[in-house]
Amino acid sequence: MPFSSLGLSPALLMALESQKFTVPTPIQEAAVPVILRKKDVLGIAKTGSGKTAGYVLPLLMNLQETAGLNNRNANVLVLVPTRELAEQVKDVFKVFSKALPQPVKTLAVYGGVSINPQMMALQGVNVLVATPGRLLELVDSNSVHLSAIETLVLDEADKLLNLGFKEELNKILALLPEKRQNILFSATLSKDLDQIQQLMLHEPVVIEIAEEEASLDLINQVAYIVSAEKKGPFLRYLIHHHEMKQVLVFASSVQQVDAIVNKLNKNNIQAKAIHSKKSQGARTDAITHFKSGKLKVLVATDLMARGIDIAFLPFVINYELPRSPKDYVHRIGRTGRAAAEGTAISLVSQDELHHFEVIQKKMQKQVNLIDSAGIKI
């Protein structure tokens, strides 16, 4: 089914074509027509399935058809769990809104940076993308009013709840007009999420896109048994041996991420870190350089990697295994996208072998496990 069958305007279809989008993903195919009809939506689909464009496209079109663009206050509010995702969502709105006859102003607001420039930029905003804490700060300072919100979107709702934003969400919901469109997108449907959707959704259209095991088939998975003390040298060996030009490395803690980056840079391998202790400027700079190909290695914690969406990322390396098998699938799913093959490499110590067996059983896929002892590094 082509995008032209979804009811989008010619301007948006041209914008899609210019961005090389030809066929909608399953979540886009199901969600776009429903959101155009201004129905409430509960969408469950994995990260990287195209959820953002699935709500951005119809919301931009609906904005064109309302007089709301002339209002002093925002019409669309998108709540997200992280600064990186806020920037990513803002960018998608901006890319597609450029093609529209009526201008749509989008602003992302989040903590970790000065609030004053955000206050000044709020004038004339139509779409406000926000993390809950910073939004409430702006409300408390009387810088933003939510009385004109026509559509509320919760993006990565599972992470919003997992990160303890439930109290802030309840405060925000109490400030919104009772009559509005609600769109809730999540990778999973947890008990907390079920409670939130009962609170905010009115006769929602439920769209659940099952994860396909075949999506892992484009990812060449391999694991090496490596002692903890030899993981650093072995990581450098892999980068050189495979002549990696762009690789995302996962570690489980902020301290480990910084240690890996320091070692790589000392060995003349250009690397940067992205984690919660980094300033927003440093995080934005690292992601921008990595996406553009100017940075060879980006080392990240699981949460920070949610804002990293690259269509043709060739390599992902698990320096350490994540606690959850779902997080493992999320990590390796950063590669093997857009019908392009990718390679996911895991460094597994003896202590992690049992946990790695559990991960393989959960994803129902056997990974080739190689003893690194016979490899000269």
C-alpha cells in the first residue's frame, strides 16, 4: 500500500518522496488514517517501527485544516522521556512541515539546559515537544499555557512510566482541556500503561503491531568469550580488524562508558560518550557527529541510545550484556534497519555465559559463540 492511499495531502506526499519514503510501515499504515479522523489511538509497536512519522504526518495535516495555527498557544503537545527523543521528534515535525502551505512552528523543551531561551522561543509555537519536568517548570513560571491543546501524544509511554514520570503526567493531564484527541504510543503494554490509557483514552482505536522474528534475520549476530580485563583490547581489535567506520558500543553504566571512551581515544580511535551525566550540548554534539559519519565510535548507555535512529548503521557492539533480553533486542535492533544488513557483536565474559543463554532462548535465536583465546590481538 503506497502513502498516497492513506489520505495525506499532495504536499506531504511530495515531502515523503523527497525523503525517500516509498511504502508506509505497518504502524504508519494503520495509524495515519485513524489519526486523520481525530480518533484516540493506542499504538503498540517496537522502537524503530516508524511510530513518530505515524503520528507526525496526520497531525501536520490536521493542523493545516484548523484555525488553531493563529492561536498564541500550542495546539499539539508531545510528551517524551528523554531530551534526545525530544530533539528527534522535533526534527521529524520540521522536516515534513517545510513542505506545507501554512507554516507550523515546533519547539522541543527539556531540562539540562537554560530555561530562559526556551521561554523566549515559546511565542507562536504550534507543536510543543517536551519532557514532563521541564514542561511543568514552564507552566509554573507562567511561560506556557495548555488550554489550547487539541491533541496530546505520549511517545515511548512505557519509558515515561518506567522512569517515574507518572506523578508529573497526572499533573499535566489535569491542566489539559477535557475535550482533546489522545495518542499513546509504546513499545510494550504494561500494567502501568493500562492504567494510564484507561485514564486518558476515550474509545481508542487499538493498533498492535507484533514483533516479527524475521526482523532479526538482517542482523548478523556473533559473540566472543572474552575475560573482563581483555574486553578493552579486544574491542580495539574488532574496530581495526573489521575496519569499522561507524559503530555504536553499549555499556551498562556511566562509569564504564567513560572508561571505554578514554581508552579508545588514548589508542587513537576517535570516540565520544553519551549518557545522563553529559551536558545537553555534549550529547547533541556527539549524536550529530556520529550520524553524519564524522565520529567513528559512539559509546552509550541503554536509555541514551533511544534518541539514536540511523537507517544504515553497520555495527553494534555489546561491551557488556544488558540485564533484560528485551534490551538486548533493542540494542542490536539499532542495526539491520531499512532492509540493510548489519552486524551485532557481543563480548561475553565467563560470568555472563548463563545470562547470554537466557537471552538467546528468549529471542529464539542461536548466536555463534567464539572463544577469543585463539585470536591474536
